[in-house]
Amino acid sequence: SSLLLMSGVVVTVGLCRRLARRRLRSRPLLFAFLVEMFSTFQICACTNELSLLGNVEPKPHTALTLTYGFTVLHGLTLVGSACNPCGTLQPMWGGGTSLTLGALKIAAQFVAALLARVVMHFIWSLEMAEPHLGALSQGCSSPMQTTELQAFCIELLFSVVFQLAVLRAESVNPKYRVHLIALLITMLVYAGGNLTGAIFNPALAFSLHADCFYDKFLSYSLVYWIAPCLGKFLILYVF
């Protein structure tokens, strides 16, 4: 049921992106906003559902396999979208994207993150699948299972590694690049998922753990917003 749900999200987003591409080419700002919003919605919605499958046996093989598979799927279907505020900072820093367009895309990413959370929580409330039973009663299911300083350093390190890999992989054939990036993300999730969730995406972190941001805004914004962005700026500065 969860796989069918995530597949349905991917198909729906694909149709929405295609429709926007056909109808809104003459309105570039609205087109950029909607495409980025649809794409980020797909990643956030699917990851929300994947977060419920972490305890499916055999652990952690099932969760890691699904992480790899859907990361490849996202890479193949969401070409041209950053889906990550940190990724949007790079063209803004280099002058390839205007400040207005960059801010619009970041706004679209957080709107999509909130929308994905609302939609998935509504679907979970219907309790159509076993993983959805009791999913809404968890409240702030904190992914931070270590000290704030260690969590900050882990998310910073993972952001640096991920952003560096993305830059270095630009010269790789696209059909191999998506698998390399997916493999790296899966390895990072395996290495640090039990400590911080290994998210390194501010919009995705907000979609997954909005309740935690409400309860402990300063600590969670430091770990899941500032650390990934700082990692991105470190890479941009070095390169």
C-alpha cells in the first residue's frame, strides 16, 4: 500500500509538471515556482511515507533499499529541480539565478514541504495501510538522538560531502550520475540516520519534523537549517 501511494505521488507530480510546462511557459516566474513546488512535494511526500517503513523487516535492509530506489526515481523524474534550499543557493551565489527567482524557488520548497506534510497526515488519518496506524499520535518523533553539537557537526559534514559529490559528479554521464548520488545518500542515511536522520535538506527536515521545530525551534533550526546551509557555503567558498 505504501509503495502504491508513493508511486501515485510520483505519477501525479509528473502529470502536474508536464501540464505546467505546456501551459505556463509564457509566465516564467509562476512556472518556476510551480515546478519547484511540485518537485519538492514529491520528495517530501515520499520521504514522509518512507519514514514509516523504517521498522519493516528485515531492518535496515528494506528501508535502505527503498531509500536508494526512490532516490534514483526522484533523480530521473525531477530533472532541473533543486528541491533543496541549499541547492538553490549555488546558482544564486554564482550569479546564474537572480535573487528574486532564487527566493521564489526557496519559498516554493517550503510551501511544498508544508503541503506534503498536510496531505500525508490526512492520508495517514484514513488508516488505509498498517504503517499508518497510530502514525499521527507520535507528535515530535525526534530524529536527534545525540547532543546538539554532535548533531550540528554531523549534518554539516553530510551536507559538505553531499554538495561536494554533486559538484564532482557534474562531469559524469547523467545515467550513471543519478545512481552515484543515490548510493551516496543511502550510505549517509545508513551512517547517520540513527543519530540525526541524515536529512541535510532544510525543506525536507521541516516537512518531516515540523512539530519538533515548534517545540525546540532554536536547536532544530541550528541543526537542520543552518548546518546544511553553512556546509553549502563552505563548498562554494572553497570552489
